[in-house]
Amino acid sequence: MPIDLICLDADDTLWHNMRHFQAAQDALQSMLQPFADAAITRATLDACEARNLRLYGYGAKGFTLSMIETATQLAGDTLPTRMVADILDAGRALLAHPVALLDGVEATLDRLADMARLVLVTKGDLLHQEAKLAASGLGDRFAGIEIVSDKTAATFRRVFAAHGVAAERAAMAGDSMRSDVLPALEAGGWAAYIPQEGAWAHEAAAEPVGTPRYARLERLADLPDWIAAIA
């Protein structure tokens, strides 16, 4: 049965993203050197992010708030006011960085668009994701844009239904096992995992075993051949 709908993640699937968050984290670690070593700063920030996701959601704004919270935890009453301003500057840089496409993205999307309708399914801050999509120049290639607070099986069932496609004729591809692969499979669709270096630990999960609707690909450019082989 052929695939009629191809859903694609955005951050670190179509364009670089985590390397900018890593740069902000490195900057925070440098700022907090007088108060904690890098490993403690990183662990504290990871814990703050995980705890704050349900409050702030995904994206640069929530990450910035978590950086400030990390600084207050580690520096306490001795936290310099200037450091808060520097953290805010690092957060603004996250919101303003240029969008750099991964290699071969445009050619791959052109191939995929000849095979099925394309829908972008990404999570994060609405304004920031809209700005990145506009800067990418890729928006016209998609039949639909879905910017969501989180990706769950219910999210994908809704997306599939909204585009009038049965789950078994829909596929999702992205760099997150937790957000792109597992919920799409649970919703009854196909899923391709395209891992990238520097992936956020929060997005890690056990890889499916013995699941015929799942594939691990080395790069996005391998996706059209996998989609073609499904039929």
C-alpha cells in the first residue's frame, strides 16, 4: 500500500538547531565557572529543562528561563545582575540565529513531493518556528504546517485525519526517537529515524525491535528510497 502523506520534523531534520542550543549551554557553563564546574552546570540545566517542559513547553524561550533558574540555583544570592543580562543575551541569540539547511534538504524534498503530500510537524514556540520556516524558504513545499506543543500518538492521529489519510498510508521522519518515531508508530503510521549528532538526551528512547513499519536511516536523502520501497 503506497504512502500518501509524508510528515517531516523541522529542527535537526531540515535545518540545524541543537548546535545553537549547545552554544548557549557552553556560554552558561563559562559564566558559571566561579560557582560550579561544567558537569554540575550541565546536569542542573538538564534537570531544570525537564522539570519546566510542562510549564514553558519546548523552545528557546523556555530554555532561556531554565538557564536563568540554573544560574540562581548554583550562584544563589551571589548571582551578579550582569550575568542575568548575559543569559538573556544568549537567549536572544537563540531566537535570532540564521537558519542553515542540512545538506541535500531541498533536493530531497523535491523528490518526496513527487511521491506524496508533505506536512511539516514540528514542536516549539509558535513565533520562533514560524520565523525559522519563513527564513528557510521551504514553506511552499508543504501542503500543511503543524506547529504543536508536543508530539504524541494523538497528535499524529489528528494530523493524519486532518489530511484525510489512513494511518497505514502515512509516514513520519525525524531525528527524535521519543517525539518523531514512537508516537507515529503508536498512531499506526510508518516512521523513519534519522539521528543527528548532539541530540538532546530528553528525546532519547529505546529503538523499536521487530517493527516492520520502522526504519533507521543515515540521512534524509535516504528517505525517498525507503518510502518507495514501502509500496
